[in-house]
Amino acid sequence: MPDLLAVGRVARAHGIRGRVLIAPYNADSEGLDRVRRLWLGGREFEVERAERVHLGYLVALRGVTGRDRAEELRGQEVQVDRAELPALDAGEMYAIDLIGFAVADAQGNVRGVVEDVEAAGPQDLLRLEGGVLVPFGLVREVQTEARRILVDAPEGLFDLEE
């Protein structure tokens, strides 16, 4: 089984021939126009053609012909094999890989565990268990081996209203 990475969602059908528009989780993502296979709802599809466009990627999938068939895929999460994506630079990692990391403040107090990564305009957010949202801009250091993220947290960031 390939090592799958969630990279986006099917935004909508495009045109009458069955292409889909994929909205990537990372607007700056590269390389989805070069993958040969992707998974939607646990099903593997062969990519016939893909091109980068303003809103994401237009993709033609083998076996998906016609707008109705493409429309059935709307909203499904898109996964690809990590091995098909461009290599990461030293010190880089995919944001989705931060799920499960502990988040600690400048004093070293663990304030929660990353449950999800959310796109929020120009800056993504780490959603911690319990609902606290931490902007990526507050991340000071990612300690990969320790599975820990150190943040510069302003006063009140971790105080949830009751």
C-alpha cells in the first residue's frame, strides 16, 4: 500500500468531458500536475491529464467521463502517494504531518496536541484538541524528533471562553 498524503478536495466538475477541479489544501503546492495516480474516497484513479490553473488543478481521470460522473466526486478528499510528490528541502515537512505533535508555549508548558491543520486565508492554523486555533505565524520551532512544536503565544491564546 502506498504512503498516502491528503493534498486537497474535489471542488467541482469542470466542463462536459468529466474533468474535476481539485482545490489543494496548500495554495502554493506544486507537483500535482505530475502525479500518475490519486485516491478519492479510498478508490484509486489513474490521471490522464492534469494542469495547474488559477484555482487549483484541472484533472482528467480515467473512467470518469461526463459531467454527471465528475460531479459525483465533488467534496471528496484527494490523496496521492508521497513518492510521486516533489522532494522536500532539508528541514521541510508537510503541514499534515504535524497532526499529533504536542504544542508548547515559550515556558515549555504543553498546551495541547495538533488535531488538524486548517487553511485560513494567508496563514494556516493548527487546530488543537479542544478547539484552540494557533496561527502558523506563531510557530517558533518544530522539534521533529520530539514531535513537539514551540510557539510564541500571546496572552490569552489558550484561554477558551466558557
